[in-house]
Amino acid sequence: MRSSIDTPRAPREWLQFGIGAAVVAGMCFPAIWMSYSALKTNREIFRKPYALPETWQWENLSKAWQDGGLGGLYLNSIIVTAAAVTLCAFAATLAAYAFARLEFPGRRALYRVFLIGLLLPPPAVAIALFTQLRDMGLLNTLWALIFANAAWTLSITLYLMTGYFRTVKREMEEAARLEGANTFQVFWSVVLPMVKPAVITTAILNTINIWNELMFALLFISDDASRTLPAGIVRFSGFHSTNYALVFAALTLTTVPIMTFYFVSQRHVIRGLTAARAE
């Protein structure tokens, strides 16, 4: 009897595989094209846009790094992303536990208020945020981006974490309370380790979103010293002319690290998204 491993694939399976491969190739091609275009001259980019470079211009990467001040932009992006993700994870995890486990007046109404953030596009609150940050004296500081990004990712993080907390069984919490643990001790020592996959998943997704955020960075920061990578790339486009080779080089230096981060950490995302169903 032949095993299922030796069974040839059906034509339908090959068709599905081919369609999936075509979709993946179509999604990956822009990043690949950007990467090798960064190693061309401007003339090659316009004359042979899809061909490989005739001479690989590796100096474009170092020139883009130096001319664009990407070192400082990288540092600002790392600070903003790390601080905003940490602040959002801490606040959303505490709030999600309260909404999932505690009973207090107005719990459902307050939870729905938080979820309104899922429905609002960033431009809808941009003016209000700008006015508030201006009155607080935070414009042109990294704190403006940290608070804005942490608040903007709070709704989706709270929604995901609350749903995950509701899948966690209460037996271990009840046992901890019988041992004399208070609410915070139960949360910190018992429940939080159980929802670690969800915390990691939301942190990874928020890291990618905040790293690529552009609108707040352009609106709240006008000082070059405080710009992040997406806003700093805009400086490569001139009013009269643009050096597209340097633009592609800067985009490659900006995009490849965060793409690598996602490919390395995607198993944690998949594990976190499927863990709740497994429970």
C-alpha cells in the first residue's frame, strides 16, 4: 500500500500552489526591484528600469547613509518605536486584564469607547493631536511621536489582548487567590506569563506599524534632528531634481532591516494568533 507521502499532487493542488507562488512573487518584486535599483546610476534607472545594474554602484549605500544622516534617523526611529511599543504593551495589557476579569461600573461602555479608535483614520484626529501636543510643549520632540503612536496603537492592542485574556482559564487564578495573592500579584505572576505569546505578537505588529509611520512624523516634527526614518527619506526628493539612485538606496537601508525583523519573528506572530484557538 502506497503511503500518502508518495501520492502525486492533484492538478488542483498544483494550481493553488502556482497561484500562491505568483502572488508571493508579485508582492516581493517591488522590494527586490528597489534593492537592485539602489545599486544603479540615475541614467540606468530610466534607460533600463527592470534590468540588473551594469556596474554595481555599492557606494550609493554609503553615500545615502552619509548624505541623508541615516545614523541619527535610525537612532530616533529606534527610540520612538521601542518606547511607544513598551508604553502601549504595558497600558493595553493592564487595561485588557481589567476589562476581561474585573467587574466595575461602566466597564462595557468604557471598553467600547476605547474601541472607537479602531474606526478613526489618523487624519481625523491629526489637528486635535497637534493642538494638544503644542499646548503641552511637546512638538519637535520625540515624546510627541512616542505618545501619539502609543495612543494610536492602543485600541487594536487592547482589543486583541482582551480577547486573549478571555480564553485563559480561571483555575490557576482562583488557586492563587486562595493562597492569598492580591489582584496585581495574580495578574503579574500567574496570568501575564500565560498571555506572553499575545504580548509578543502585538509588540511585533506594533513595531512594524510605528517604524513605518509617516503622517505624525511629518506633522509633529519640523526639526531635522528629531526626524525619524520615514520622514527623513523625504529630504532626498528635491524641488527641481531628485537623485533616484540615492532615494532607492535610502529606502533599501530603511526597509530591509524591518522586513528582516518580520521574517525572523513571524513564527512568534503565527504562534500568538493561533494560541488562543488552541486554548
